[in-house]
Amino acid sequence: MSVLPLLPTSLVGSYAQPDWLIDRDRLRDTFPPRIRAKELWRVAPELLAEAQDDATLLAIGAQRDAGLDILTDGEIRRESYSNHFATALEGVDLDNPGMALSRSGTPNPVPRITGPIRRPHPIQLADLRYLKAHSDRPVKITVPGPFTMTKQAQNDHYPDPAAAAMGYAAVVNAEVKDLFSAGADIVQLDEPGLQGWPDEARQYGLAALNAALDGVTGTTAVHLCFGYAALVPGRPDGYSFLPELAGCPADQISIETAQSGLDLGVLADLSEKTVILGVIDLSTDEVESVEVVAGRVRRAFDHLPPEQLVIAPDCGMKYLPMAAAAGKMRAMVGAAHLLRAELGD
């Protein structure tokens, strides 16, 4: 990976999908799908792949135009952050789905595990290659984490959830290694489930995460959040699972601090990690000023040196209007330039 500037800027993963591609009203009114939700796409099936490519180019271009230092594919081809990967695996029955409770206790249709979890082929290599072919900057791609996928499935095969999580960990491990072999600069595992079910996360989730990253060479990140702000408006006072990640193999930990006003004393627990600092509030379409964003970043300087911080939104931008998403990215980049000048970099 090329040398990044001080306080590099990046999305957490997703960018806003255009209205001509996906039914955004229906998307907002639907709990993030765990099984396939093809009815969300506005484009005919035979034209969908081409349309998703075109929309991905828009997302890459929007990030580049805003000045982000690290680019993603915006997760444009995904109905949700996790189902794109989870529903491509063998060992799950999608035609006869099961049921699982969300972190808020809502029952949702989910993949039903009926056999050993296997990856029939690399799932996101084509997405990565498309991103790299249209990027002149370091790139990041995201994969759902094993614990979160376990919580988003009905286990009718493995003897217990811990065994299921290890089944998912093995396929995630293989995918991450393939992504690095194909030239990914950063691979991020999305693990909101660790925050949502902290007791089970301690019992077997951390072990599954460690297994998913075992033997991986390359810069890795783990993202924790409180849920999409558009769907989960409230925020707790702090993370229920964060210090536990201090010893995990991931190089970077992604947390949200803007909407929650999180007490950044928690960063002391992550003193050996780079922290992807969420400083963009996704509960509102209002675009923050450069100074507001810079102030949110400055709060972290008492706990971590700037060299260990990446500036990012709280979570994915999937539910924002495209104009608001673009404006918020520009505010991030402006804040980075302001802070670099203040720090003499």
C-alpha cells in the first residue's frame, strides 16, 4: 500500500446507492435483509450487473472527487452489508429460511444452516478487481464477520453456535487471504454482532474472529457499531464490547463517536491499534461543517496520537441521500486538511 497522509480519510464501507438502481424507500422501510431481497432492485435482472457496475463507478468517483485517501466500492452491489456474502455460501438453505432475532429482538428471516458451511469459490474477488481497475488510490473491501453471520442464521446443523461460528470463520479466512492475494490494501470484517450480543461474543465470538484472521498477512480492520442510524436512532452510552479487541490480530478497529458523543477514554484500551474514528453523524442529512468534524477528531488526540487515527463516518452511508453523503465526505476531507495544517504536516 502506498504511503498514506496523516489522518487519512475513508468510508467505513457503504456509500449511498442511486434511486435508479435500488428502491430506497423500500430499503429504508425494510430491516436489512439477511436472505436475498431481489425485489429491492429497480433494474431488470438481465441488466442488473451492468447497472451495478455503473453505480459502482459513480460511488468510486464521488469518493475520489471528495478527496478520500482510501477508496471502497461503496458496497453498491449489496442489498445489505452481509447477505451478499452469506447467501453465496454452501451449507445454507435460502429457499426455506429460518428465523433469528435482531439485536433489538425483532424476528427476521435468515439463512438456515443445513450442512457444513463452505465457500464454493471466492465471492468478492470480482468486486475488488473492479474497484482496483478504477482506482488510483489504496482500496479497502469489507466482508461480514463470522460471529455476526452466526447471529444472522438459524443453525440446524452444527452442535452449538460456537461450532457454527468456526464454520463461518474458516470461509471468511479463506476469502480474506484471497482478497489480499488479489491486491486489496485493507480488508475489513464487519462485526456489529460483537456489540449487539457481548456475552456470547466473549464466549465464542472473539475466538471466531481470531480464527478468521489467523495467518492473514495484510492490513485488517474490524468494524463495530450500534446499527444503522436510519434504522436504530438511539445510541447507548458506550460500547459493551471493545476492550476485548485489544489483543485480536486486526490492525485497525472502527468505532462510531459522532452521534453517540462517545467518551473517548475508551481509546486507551486500544492503544496498540489504529482506530478508524467515526466522526460523521449519519442520523441526519445535514452536512457538518469542517470545523465541527475537526473538533470531533481533536477529542481523540488526548488518547491516541494522530498517526493512529483514520477519519471516517460513524458507519456505512447506505441510507443517506447521495448529495448529503457527498457533502459529508467533503467535510471529512476538509477537516483532515485543517488538522494536518495545525499539526504542521
